Amino acid sequence: MKRLLGALILLACACAPADAPETRVRAVLVGLEAAVQARDVGALKDALSPDYKDAQGNDRRAVLALATAHFMRNQSVYVLSRIRSLEIPEPRFARADALVALAGVPIRDALSLPGLNADLYRFDVRLREESGEWRIVSAAWQPATAGDFE
């Protein structure tokens, strides 16, 4: 899994200088996908700001509890994600619009989504640079459709 994560981060970083904020934010999001697929609550904890709060009333601890419960209910978690947009509106703050599909079986590609029992979401993720690391400070989500992934 570490090799896969390394390869994904390298791929995400190939288009911009390694220290560019956009590159570093993309690396966090790619790492988050790998953490979910590996069912790694510790890596999720590292990606969330201690100040995390969302519109559903969740704080960091609640999100980690939800993730733990999901991982306990599901032996396998497979993820397909698409970053639709990423912007850095001001220094140390970022916003990403991402599509995420979660399933109990491997997701070959977006075209396979209609035939899978997958949960599909659109996320609006806010990040902040804290002590040199980009962390998620809030996220809002809503249902997505398989067509959104095309």
C-alpha cells in the first residue's frame, strides 16, 4: 500500500513544483483516498485539523468515529475519486471540489459505477496550512450520480 500511495503522490505532483501549494494540497487529497482505502484511521486523523468542523455539526472526533464505524461494518473499502477543481483563494487556504465513490468491491473506472452498489458523493473540502502541513478544516457533502463522474 505504501508503494501505491507513493506512486499516487508522485503522479499528483508531476504537473507542478513540489513545494507549490496546489501540489501539496493534491498530495493530501490523494493520501486521504489511500487512507480510506487502507481503512487507516490514523492517517485520516493526520489529515484533519484539530479545529475541524462541518455543517452537519461534526468535529474531528466525530468524523473519526464515523470513519471507524464505517470501516468496522465494511471489510473492504474501494475508492474512486476525481478532483473537479482546486483553488488557493489566499495564502494558507485552499478549497477543493471532489467526487468520491465508495464501494465494497474494486471500482475499475467511472463507467463501471452504474453496475455497482456504490455510495457516490460530491465534496466541498476546505483546507488550511497549519505548521507547514495542509489539513482539512471542513467538508460539506451531497449525493452525486454516476453521470457526475464522466
